[in-house]
Amino acid sequence: HYIDMVGLSHAADRKPAELSGGMRQRVAVARALAMDPEVLLLDEPLSALDALTRAKLQTEIEAIWSEEKKTVVLITNDVDEAILLADRIIPLNPGPGATLGPEFKVPFARPRDRAAINNDPAYKRLRAAITQYLMDVGIDHAAASEDGGGLPNVVPVAFNSGPPRAHREAAASPIENRYVEFYEVKKVYPTPKGPLTVVEGFNLLMRKGEFVSLIGHSGCGKSTVLSMMAGLNDISGGGIVLDNKEITIAGPDRAVVFQSPSLFPWLSARENVSLGVDRVFPHSSRSERSDIVEYYLARVGLADAMDKPASELSNGMKQRVGIARAFALSPKLLLLDEPFGMLDSLTRWQLQEVLMDVWSRTQVTAICVTHDVDEAILLADRVVMMTNGPHATIGRILDVDIPRPRTRRALLDHPRYYEYRQELLSFLDEFEHGAAGRPAVRSAAA
């Protein structure tokens, strides 16, 4: 009965290893319901899932709740998820000595339609009020504005002359419309059943200093595109060009921030960042290299934790080190692969502000893979939407005409924010329901 209720009748005999992340979460929900509890406790049940799977399971959880009428306590870091599922929302004030905050009542009738409430003025007011409260009690704004001194005028080994490109202001030279070019990029993996084309006909031009977000459903090839750009994955067809040089292997002109920062736990934050800096700036003095490390660690709010071992840092602090490490390499291109996907909402919001602050100082060209619609709008000049795989390609491109510098507060108040949000959600919803892949979109940089 409960296996059928969570939509797994077709997979009832599969082993856990044969199930996707979303299917395993469905099993967990069915297992909990099978115990016939008086109270169902859900502790961030969907936080590790992509946007499509999360949306599907949110709908299923609400349907199950409607049928079973269980008392449910949901812990979540997603304000939209809380509004969609709950009757009441009570924020938890940060510890130590954590306390319950004020109660926010959710006035919307059930069943709730995600697209409908997104355009409801009451939803916008409630969402803004909860978000504002969480930011007021939980975000330390001092981290983003901490002064870290200046940078030495040194040249990375990857460049022939002149100051590091990532340290130049965008206005110092004309913006190049073909600084990054993806041309008919294709990726094919061999499988026992024959070649599998994951990405095909991916065409995109980026100007120097542009920030692009790449979104799409899980498995559509977003991270595959990023790994090919980084030189960590072979390109099966087409080509990728960065600053008039074709990408064939990994190199110091590209820096990657992964979802997991992968630090050496026995080294300090300073030492982890220094490893790359020493390699990229071999001809600079030790003092100059130290200045670079300290500058970026201070910029991400770690001035007082530079010498702490990575093993003693929180997940948010580790990701700050990862961001500092990437910027310190003075790359031509910054690649971010769901950099905040494993963090709670408050830490994620804080690090988005940190990222934007450091990016605004360097104007490095950047691509960010994310499944968070709000994050995509907040960070990017353009949002590139990918169709579902196999044969995934670019479906649409959204220009985000919101002035910089941006903050989450300003974003919520911008008159076009919900318009942009609805366009992205509509695209994701369209492909959630099995839309066929579209022809590749070749886009010139705006």
C-alpha cells in the first residue's frame, strides 16, 4: 500500500543501489508511514535532491498528508518548501541557546499549486517576511565587508605579461563578446548498450567579465559541460575556446569551486590556499604570495581563522576556503559546480553575498551550475536553461536586468524578480512533464 502511495510499485523489487536519490527518499517516506506513527517527523528530507525531484516529492508528501492526515513536523532550510507544505512556520533563532521565533501562518487553501501561489501577492509578502526575519537574525554582514588589505602586482605563470586578468576592472578594456565560446559541444559516453550522447549541440558565447548561471534538471549534463570547460572531461565533438585558446586539458587559467571543497584536513586554511598560489605564482616572492592568500581569506571572512586546520572548520567555513582558493589563482574563468548545494539556507545566503562581493572586485568571467532558481537570478547576468538529457542542449536563455551590486533584500523588492522566477520555474515545469529536447540555441553574448 505505502509503496504504491509513493509511486514505487514499478520498482518494488529493486535493490537500494539500483534506486535514484529521489526513489530512495520515497522508500524512506513509505517506511515511516508503514509504522503508522501518530507524529511524522521529517528532518530535511529533500535537501540533497535536485529541484525537479524535490518538487515532485513535495507534491507527493502533501498528497500523502492529505490522505493520511498525520500530524507532521517538517524541518527544512527551504522557505518555499515550508510555505508549500505547512500550516504554520516557526523559524528557529540561531544558537547557542537557540529559541523559537515568531509564528507565521500560511493562509493558502489546499491543495496548493506551485505556479499559482508564485503569482499570489500574499505569497510574496509572506515569503519576503520570513526571508527578512531569517536574514535579520542569522546573517553576519561583517564577513563580507572585512578589510583584507591590498594585493601585490604579480603575474600568474599562465600569463605572459601584465597584471592578473582577474584583478583588472571590467571597464579597463573593451568587453570581448567571444571571450568564451562553446561551439557544437558534444559529450558521448560508452555504455554496454552502446554510445550514450549526454550533451549535443551546445552553443554559447560569453563576454569577458560576464557571470552566467546554468540550470536544468538533474542528469541534464550541467556538470558535464562544466567539467569539459575545466579540462577534466574529454570533449567528444565541437570545441570550447577561452581567450582565443582551445581547451584540451586542465590548466591554471580556470579555477573550480566544487559542491564539496575537498580540502586537505591536516592543513590550515592558509596552507590549503597557498598550495595553488605557490604553483601559479612561482616567480613571486614568498611575501607576495602570502599577501595574496591573506587577501582572499580575509575577503571571505576568515581573517581570524587562517591558521585553523581544515578539519576544525564548519562546512560553511570550508566552502569559504574553497572560494578563496579559486579566486587566489587569478583565473581567466571561474567555474562553480553547485558550490552551496550542501549548505543550509542561512549559510548559503551568506556565502552568496561573499561570492558576489569578491566577484565584484575581480570581475572574473564565471559560470555557475545550480539547481536553485533564486541563486541563479541573484548571481547571474544571464541564466542558461538546459533541456533534459540525453542529447541535452540549451533550451532558453534569460537576461537578468537587475542592477549590481545585488543583495537578497534588493532582489525580493525588484519589480521583475518574480517575473524572472516564474519564467525559470515554467521552463523547469515544462521539462518536468516530459518536454522533448529542443534544437540547440546558439546565443551571441548580450
